[in-house]
Amino acid sequence: MNLFIRSILIAFSIDSFYQNIDWGFDWVSNIFSILFVFLKYILSFILIILGTLILFRFKKNYSKYNTNTFQNNLDEKIVVKLSHMVLGVLYIIFGIGVLSNLLIYFLIWVLDPIPDRYLFIFINFIGVFNPWGLNGINELSSLTSLERTIFYTIALGSFFAILEIFVSIWLIVSYNRFYIKKAIINLIIGCFLGIFTGFTTCLPLLL
């Protein structure tokens, strides 16, 4: 009986509790590391789909323009169509660039000078995180499971910020004025989220 009670006390001891917590965060961080592998392909797929949709819209508008030329302003319609075509082609190229890692390296190079990752500064009370030193999975290996989980969570916010910016730009160019106001608000939110979590925080995890 004493052995049974002792076993229960050991099982629910503080050390065991912290070990279980650590195991839980380690499991979550491993799930995040796998998730970012899929997020790379999801981002690429979304960009290609957005590019294809806007090209279809360009083709549809072009057909309507050819059949109703006398009712439209020539210069204005051509500008709109060219913007659709250019953005559609660019988004398809961006999607392929994500798959080949070329766009990811380019974005890291372009966005790295931007002052961001302020969320790391806010939570960096004990000097755990170097806001500009954690740039990939190799650097994460030196962190505890809890710290890795926090980093992956912030990186997920960074991913959604980039996705929000891409989608908002697509909406601004491809749709009418009713959507533009909402898209501009979403674009601003995406930019603030990117500054808060870091535009390049998630990018090395997609490589």
C-alpha cells in the first residue's frame, strides 16, 4: 500500500509535471516544424491559383471589351487589363519561385533590412531571444521546447502576414471599388502584423 501511494506521489511530483509540460511543448514544436513544410506548398499553390484567376478575369474582360469597344474608354480599359495580366503572370512566377526557393531567398534579402520582430523584443524579458539571430531551424536547436514553440507561433503569424499582403494586393488590383476599401484595410493589417512578428521570421523555415 505504501509503495502504491509512493508511486502516485512520484507520478504527480513537480519534476514529473515539468517533464510532461516539456514533452508537450516539444511535441507541439515538432508539429510546427512539419507544418511549415506544408505551408511552403500551400503558399505556392495559393499564389498560382490567384495568378490563374486574375488571368481568367483578364481574358473575360478582354472578350467583353472586344465586343463592346464603342461603349468603353479605350485607354482606361487597356490600363486595367494590363494590370490584371501583369499581376497574374507575376503571381504565377512567385508561386513557382516559392517552390524553387528563389523567391524565398529574394524576399529574405529584400525584407531583412526592414525593422520588425517587435514581438520578440516584447517577450524578451530574460534575454532568451535574439530578435535578429533566430533565422532558421539550426538556430532553434539551441532553444528549449517552450522557446521553440513560441518562435514557431510567432513565425506562423509572420506567414499569415505575408499571405495577407499577397491576397490584399490581388484583391485591390482584380476587383471593384466595393472590395478595395476592405482590401486596403487588410493590407494595412498585414503590414502591421508583419512588422510585429517579422516579415522574414517564417521565410527560413520554408526553405
